[in-house]
Amino acid sequence: MGLLASAETQFPRNLLTAIFPEDCRVCGDPLTEFQSIPVCARCLSAPRPFLADYACHRCGTPFLHESSLDDDGCCRLCRGGRRGFDACFAYGDYSGELRQLIHILKYEGVASLAKPLASLMLRGLPRDVALDAVAAVPMHWWKRYRRGFNQAELLATEVSRATGLPRLSLLRRARWMAAQAGLGSAERRRNATAAFSLMPRRTLSGRRILLVDDVFTTGATAMACARLLKQGGASYVAVLTIARVDRRAPAPLYQAEPRDD
């Protein structure tokens, strides 16, 4: 009876352990309670806001010296009107725990992380920005099928719920685009230019759009999408991401991302 009772007691625990991991996917410490997000509270709260002494007031790109900005606080690309979007906001630096959390969402399929990560994103969005709708950076249908979801759509849905702004399907990935990870700025721009198109019969007629993605790297994808939204009639496009790559840091700090193409 003792062995039988022990087996009966262990069965539910083993079943729950199989469904809910016992260890945090970031730090490896045991989780103290069953939860849908396999990350401990400490690691979820670990990411800190992005800080820079000198940053473009339009695109948010950080610089080491004030001389990289004009008298209005704009960088060279924004001065030349090459960005396509009107503003860019991100919560934190694409490193440490924040980078790990994004990887767990994207590459380990933990969709439940979208809500806490979207909460971080919104902390990076100024409250005085007037917006009419939320849109996600699209993913090619085959890549979405293989992954099972588009992380930008999950994040945009959570942003929409939190802000009350409608989420609109405005863009589509017109062709397969090779993985952007590991590419330089010029290669990313060429790769992205023809990869997107505006959804048919979408007229934005002066709307102010919040374009959501997970990470801002060189801005090539955001630029391509923002230009299309402007062509469709949007009067203002702001980009919002969880994190952005800080290119002030030495190159060896950046490693190739897992390929998802």
C-alpha cells in the first residue's frame, strides 16, 4: 500500500512537472510555483531601460559623442529623411536577460512571454504620443507556418489590448526574405526594400500608426514598412520594439542569431 500510495502521489506531480517546467529558462533556478511562463519573477524584472547620453531624438539611435547630432538633436540619416518613420521607441538594450527573454519567445515558442514583454515595450513609449492604430511587422507565411506564430503580431495584440488602440493588418511580406541576422546595414536595407507590400484596399487617410516589432537592429525593416504605410496615407509612423541593438558597443559582443528561415 505504501508503494501504491507513493506512486499515486507522485503521478500528478510528474504530470504537472512535464507541463510546467521546474527551472527558470533564464537563470536556471527552480521555479517556486506552477506558471505558464517558465521564467522566474527576478529574471522577468531584470531588464533595465535603455540609457544613452547622446541619442537622436527622432530614431533613438545612441551615439558616443554629441557631434554626431545636429542642433535639433537629429542624426545624419534622420536629417536626410532616409528613415521613413517619424519616431522610434524601445524599452531596453538587446543584451543580457532581455535578449534571453526575446529568444525564449521567438525560438523556444513560449508565446506567453508576449504579455510581459509588451508591458516592457509600453514603458518605452512616451505617454504624449497621439496614435490611432497598432500594426505589426509581418512575417512570410511559410516562416510563420514553421514557427507557429509571428512574435510581432503577438506583441502588437498585447499592445492593442493595453492601450485600447485597434490592431490593423496593414502589411504583408511580399516575398521570402533571407534571415537578416548577421547582415550589415546596407545589406539589410537591400534585403528589406522589396520584401513588403501594403495590403490591398488599405487606405490610411492621415492615421497615426504604431508599428510593432521585437528588436530594432539597423532599422531596415522598420524603414521599409514605414515608407509603405506613408504611401498608403499614414500621416505619422512610430516604431515600437522591446529592445534595440546598441551599436556603440564593440562588435565581438554581438553574436549571430539563430536562423529561422
